[in-house]
Amino acid sequence: MAPQTLTQFSSGVAVIISAIVITIMGVTMIGFGWVPHLSLILAICILLAIGLYKGLTFNSMQAQMAAGVMSGIGAIYLFFFIGLMVAALMMSGAIPTLMYFGFELISPEFYYISAFVLTSIIGIALGSSLTTAATLGVAFIGMSNAFDANIAIAAGAVVSGAFFGDKMSPLSDTCTIASSVVGIDLFAHIRNMMYTTVPAWILTVILFWLFSGQTVNADLSQVTVLQSQLINSGLVHYYAVLPFLVLIGLAIGRVNAIYTIICTTITALIITYLHSSPSFEQLGGYLFAGYKPAETLALGEVGGMLSRGGVQSMFFTQTIVILALSLGGLLTALGILPALLSGLKDTLTHSGRAIFAAAMSALSINVLIGEQYLSILISGTTFRSTFEHLNLHPKNLSRTIEDAGTVINPLVPWSVCGVFISQALGVPVLDYLPYAFFCYLSLLLTLLFGFTGITISHLDKADDGLNKHI
């Protein structure tokens, strides 16, 4: 249930308060380097002070903050299970095996396409764009010298593939947040994203094909080293991909996301005991703190790639979600979000305008604050009622905020992803930005489909996944 509005501001005052909040969060995160949690807490404190000035009690505002958190409680629960699944997929060898065979896709002649396709596959397997870029991406940048490749193009391919994986992986936190904040099933969200994501992926392959033939005389020795490290981990087994088959099968069958993840985790744990026998004490440690190979240092770059997962790894994201949803509940309760939307309601009369407004909201938050989580959470919370009013299925909104939120963040030089990736790859954001084709093609396609009505679902025509609490 949406939080009840306790007070009301004029549109002009609401704009001023919103600008102050966004400015404070932007300055503290970009200028002072604060983690988002601290900036969110500061913003909440400011809004609580405004509420007290308006005569509201703390208990009433706290109740509305709690109501905001409840709107996304599915994501908070789901993250626990995702942490377990990632650790299980690592220790079973499912992800290492997929990575090993993925390296076979590297082609000297089609180096940029290989970089894009492989990071797409590994990005889905890892569910983290930053991990993919910091491990496999760094390897590709290193190989670019041996391949005599253009480093900026290679970086664009890595970023495109890594964020394709982040956007489409059921292990991804952004994917989970986007589906939960609008109240739809995780796999219904992923299926609907394919309408914009698959064409964007194919167009990206075609664009990178235009750069083919520049790297024919290539040295694949670094690929061989990575494959050898994977073999040395003892986790590469042909049967280890079975958990992924279970995951895909149940997802296609539209089984609830948590049930799907539980079944996948159980399958992975069974396979783990086929080739290794961790004690229950070790197993508990892996499931909570994340899997770490016994010889992490000896495995070099691969050791870092395989040290992933665990319930603990989800705490950072879960706390951001709780605080951001609390902020959204407070903004709604104070009447700030309703006042902002009231100024737009006369213009948001059809799907194209609503999708454009939601997309520009997510994009603007990325540019102003540099935080992809907030771009998804705030835009999803703000426009959810608007989409319902226009009889648009919520999955249109979740797809829009991913296309304009998740994949745009690495294109902003001062954003969290932009700063991290540019430092990890050693390539400035403005250098790889023209070649990160997938990122801006996703945004352009979601705007195009919004105004043409292509793939836009309405509540009376398609209600799969709606209000399935994950």
C-alpha cells in the first residue's frame, strides 16, 4: 500500500526542496566521496526536520518510512537468497565452468566482438558489472596491447558486455531492485527487458563487426593463462552447468523467483559434494561470507573472480535499498512527490510521455548524483502511480528505469560506476563512451518503443508477474 500523504506543498516549493536534497546528496557523494548510505541518512534527517516544522510527529513519519520500505521488501528478502546462490554456483563450479568455455569464444579477427560477447556471458554468470569489468575487463585491456587493438574500443566492448550482464542476470542487484520497486516478479521483468535488450545487443555486435579485421595477428597466451588458472582451481567440470539449466528451466516455466533460486542453490550444493567435500563449518562460512578458493593467491586473476557471493555480500545493497525506500516514503508522506507529479499529470497523458519522463528522471539522477541504485529506486517509486493511472503494466516502468538507469551510470564520468571502471581499466570514461554502444542503444530503444507503443503492455492485456511478492 502506498504511503498516505500527511501534508502538501505547492509544486514550486516541492521543486526547491527536491533540488536541495539532490544537491546535498550530489555534493556529499561526488565532492566528499561519501558512501550513498550517509548521504541518504543526511537527506532523511533534513526531511524529518521539515516534517517537524510542518507539525508532523516523528511516529507518523516513521510509519510512512516503514510503508515505503514495505513496498520493496521483496528485494530485501530476495538478496539473501541471491547471496546464497552465488556462493553455491561458485563452489559447485557452475560459474568457473561457464567462464572456461566462454574463453573459447575469443577470436583474434573478431576481437572486439569476442570481448563484448564474453563479458556478456560472464556478466550474466557473475551478476555484477563492476566485478566483470575489474577482472575479465582488465584482462581484455591487457590483451589489447598484444592484439594491437584500440584500447578505447576494447573498453567500450567490455563496458557494454558487463552492463548487459548486470541488466539481464537474475543474480544482479540492480535487476532485483528494479523488479521489486514496481512490484513484479524478477523473471517477468527479465523476460520483458528482452524486447529492448536483445535488439540493442544485436545492433552492438553489428557495430563492433565494423571494427573487425584490425587484430588478426593476435597473441592468445593471456587467455591460455586464465584457462589454466580455472583448471587449477579444480572447479571446471562439464556437469557443473546443471544448476544453470535448472535456473533457466524454472525461469522459463515462470516459477516464483525465490523458489527458482532455492532449487538452483540446492542443485549446486549437490554438485559441490560430487567433486569436493567441504565440512558443514566450511559450507556455512562460504554461504555467509562468500566462497573463496583454497589457493586464491596462487590462482592469480581468476582467484579474485571466483571469490564471490554469500549473504554478507548483499548487506551493502540491502541497506541502500532500505534507506532509499525510506526516503521515498518520506517524500511521499510530506507531499513532495505528489506535488511534483501534479505539475506533470496534465502532460503525461500516454505511454510515450510517461516512459520519457521516467527515463529522463533515471538519467538525470545518474548525471546529478552519479548513483544507479538511487536512479532506479527514486524513479520507480515516483512514477509507479503514474503508470498505474495510465493503465500501463508496471513491467514497462521497471524496463524503462533499467534502460535509463542501470546502463547509463558507466557513461557518467563522476558516477560510481564511471569512476570505478575508468580506474580499473585505465581508460577515461570519455574515451570509451562513444564505443559503449549497448548502453545508449538500450535507452534509445526504450524511448522509441514508448512513443510507438511497440512492446508496451497494459494491465488489461498482460498481468503476468504483477504483485507476485518475490
